[in-house]
Amino acid sequence: MGWYATYFIVYFIFMLAIAYYYFKKIKTYEDYLIGGWNTGFWQITGTIISTFCGAAVFIGWVGLGFTVGLSGYWKFAFVAILFSLILILGFARPLRRQKLITLADLFTKRFGGKAGVVPSILSAFIYSVPTTALQMVGMSTVFNITFDMNVSLGIFISFVVILIFTVIGGLPATMLTDAIQSIIIIIGVVILAVVTVVHVGGLSTLFENSSSKLLSISGPDGYGEVLLYALSVGPFYLVWQSIWQRIFAAKSENVAVSANALGFVISGFISILPFIIGLAARQFVPLDMHPDLVFFICNRFIII
């Protein structure tokens, strides 16, 4: 328990220190919001991985692998990456030339007046608020499982940390910490996947002991369910503000295309691992376990 607390304290101090560094360094609102349109290749790649493969998402994906098997990958991760690559490969260059800051700015530039107000409001309430809430719930769940902390207190601490870090550091601080966190995510999920799969006897044994429905693209709910989610989730990524912002922030058109595309290609390979972890967990975790807790049960298994 002691090393958990030490890790969290050091981690949050490190993040806030980076935010404070950029708070003193940033001079213009373009630097604050878009990194001065001068962000490098690896920072863009890292921030895509960290943003797409965040903690709240991974907790949910492990739970999906536990409940519906590998079909969850095709419902959510694969289709999101596919549509993101369509946006990047097809539209990143012309978007980067616009030198904009947000998606709403494009509406204002294209239609004039206050045309950007409506997409700004819709983006805030449909995407930003729920996404921020997911991150806070994800962090509070970690605090609850690790320290037996009250969920409400965990949400409050999460809110304070996220607010301070985001407000004082802006996009440059977020991109740098995302690049660092992408390495932690890759290492952590690979280790967890390997140990979990080895524990159940390897991939071949895992697939032999798993229902064919849990291994198929259609899953236990059929192709209709997969298509429903694909058509609901996929198009959203064509207008996902985070991708647009990373495209705008790149220091050149080539970086906007290559760095963002590489980030999603890497994310595609990483994203299959949480579903495999969840599928493997069915071999040793009670099937009536709440899906959101499966991720933490697997983590504790590694530590033990």
C-alpha cells in the first residue's frame, strides 16, 4: 500500500511541476491553446496514444472484454481508429493550413458571424462534460480500489488535480505529459496482458477455453449490435476536437499527418490488449464480478 501512495504523490507532483513550468513559459493564447502551432512529431504521437488509450477507456475496455469478448474491439476501438485515420489521411493537410484553434473556429470562418457558437455549446455538453466526468470517475475508482477512499472524495481530488493541471499548463503541458504517459501505458498494459494470458496457460489455451461467440467479430449480441455501435461511434471521431487540436498543433503538415497517423496505428495494436485481458479474466475471475472491477483484480493479481 505504501508504494501505491508514494507513486501517486510523486506522479501528481511531477505533473503539476510540468504544468507550472509551462505556466511561467507560455506568453500568448496561441501557445496556451495550440502550442504555437509548433508541436513536434513524438509529442503529437504520444498525446494521441495517451488520449485515445486513457485510464477510463482501458477500465471500460477490460470490462467489455470480460462481458462480450473480442467483439468489443470491433465495436469501439477498431472503428474509432478507422474513422480517425480517414480524418487524418484525408483532411489533416487542408485543416492544418487553416491555422485554427478549435472545430468551432472552422464554422465561424466558413459561415461567418456567430456560426461557431452552436458547435461550441454542443461540443461542451455532448463531449467535454461527459469525457471530463469519465476521467474523474476513472481516477476516483483507482483511489477507491487502491486506498479504499470514498468515491465522492476521490472525484473531488480528481477534479482539483485535473483543473489545476489543465488551467495553468495549457496544451503544451498536456502534450508533454501525454507523451510520457503513453510510454507508461504501453509498458503497463503489455505487462498486464502477458502476465494474465500466461496465467491462463497462453493464448492457445485461452482461445480453446473461450466460447466461439466471445472470439468472433459479431460477439454474443450479433452483427447488428456491432454495426449499431460502429455507425454511432465511428463518425464522432471525424469531428473529435482532440484530433483536430493535435492536427492544428503540429509544426508542419507532414507532422500533422504522420505523427497523428502513427499514434492511431500504435493505439490500434495496444487497444486489442485490454479486451484480451478481459477475456482471459473470465478464466479466474467470478463471472458475476462487476466489469469495471476486472481491471483492478488483474492488477492486484500481478502485484501479488
